[in-house]
Amino acid sequence: MAEHEEKKHEESLMDRIAEKIQAHDSSSSDSDNDKPSESSIKAKVFRLFGREKPVHHVLGGGKPADIFLWRNKKISAGALGVATVIWILFEMLEYHLLTLVCHLLILGLALLFLWSNAATFINKSPPSIPEVQIPKDPVMEFAQALWFEINRAFAVLRDIASGRDLKKFLSVIAGLWVLSIVGSWCNFLTLFYIVFVLLHAVPVLYEKYEDKVDPFAEKAMHEIKKQYAVFDAKVLSKIPRGPLKEKKKD
């Protein structure tokens, strides 16, 4: 009997220990679940324009992204230099595109023609002129991408004009108004050159200081949303909406 009672006492003691271990494991697992994981912490980090990928991927991840982010400083500096020379020729010297193209063709053809004819007199080989052909696939890909973007722009404009999204309507109107003001300050070529220079400066600076820019942008976006909510409550909510929805057919 004494041995039987001792066995029962040992079994009950083992059961209690097992229950305590299970309770401790469950509490620790609950506490682990309550702790935010690294992925959730990263997901909560504010990124400008809501991006989830690095700046290089946002810009396309190819050679244009390498140029804008100065991965190859020689190519980036060369592209910026060529754009600057073109802007100086057209804006400072008041050159015209057709005139420039014709003068370059005249100069190039004259040099090649004289070289080809002079080679026979000086016993040297004439210049090897390569056969240039534009491949079909890149042209078709560019045309398809342009077609897709134009159709998407038309769809957005149609959606705005139908009065379905007041916020998008105000955003587009504000953007066009700002663009019209900028267009009154300078012509299209100067505007294109400014955008080109900004593409060579802003992405690389943002990639370098994104940890400082993103918190500031988060505060700015929070303030903009706050002001928009006030404006919506006082003004936009009192404006009649778009056309009434059609009644559902039986």
C-alpha cells in the first residue's frame, strides 16, 4: 500500500510539473506572438511614395537607373554633359533642331566623302562605314509601352471627367495648374532640361539620405491628410457629387 501511494504521489507530482511546463511554454509563445516581428516592423516603416523596393528598382533597375543613380560616373556625367551642351546650343545660342541636324549631317558626309576619295591618292584604306539598321523588337516594345501608357492616361482622364473621384480630380487640376505656371516661366526644352538635371540629382541624394527624408515626408503627409480632412469636412462634403448611378436593371 505504501509503495502504491508513493507511486501515485510521484505521478501527481510529474503531472503538476508537466502542466507548469506547458503553461510556461504557452505564455512564452503568447508573449512571442505579441512581440512584433522584424517583417512587421519593416512593413510599418514609412517610405516615400509608398514604395517597398529600393530606389534602383523603382527607376526600372536597368541602365537608365544606373545612369540616374550615378552607378557609372563617366556615363552619368557624359549624359548630363550632352544634355547641357544641347540646352546651351538651343537656348543660349538660339540654334534650331533642324538646322543642327542638317549641319551635323553636312559635316559628317563631307568628311567621309573627302576621306574616301583621298584614300586612293595617299594609298590608304578608305573608312569602313558600318551598315546601320534599327532592330524591330526594341521599337515594337517601345511602341507597345507608349500605347499602354497613353490608354491608361485616357482611362484616368475619363474616370476623372465622369465625376467619380473628387480627390483625384482636385489632384490633377492642381498638377496641371502648377505645370501651366512653370510653362509660362520657360519653354519646353528648358523644362525638359530641368527635369533631366533633377533626375540626375534627386534620386541619388534621396538614396543617400532616405533615412532622414522618409520621417520628414511622413510628418508632411500626415499634416497634408489632416488639412485635407478639414477641407473635406468644411467644403468638399457640401459639394454635390457626380451623376447619379443608374438604377439596377431587374
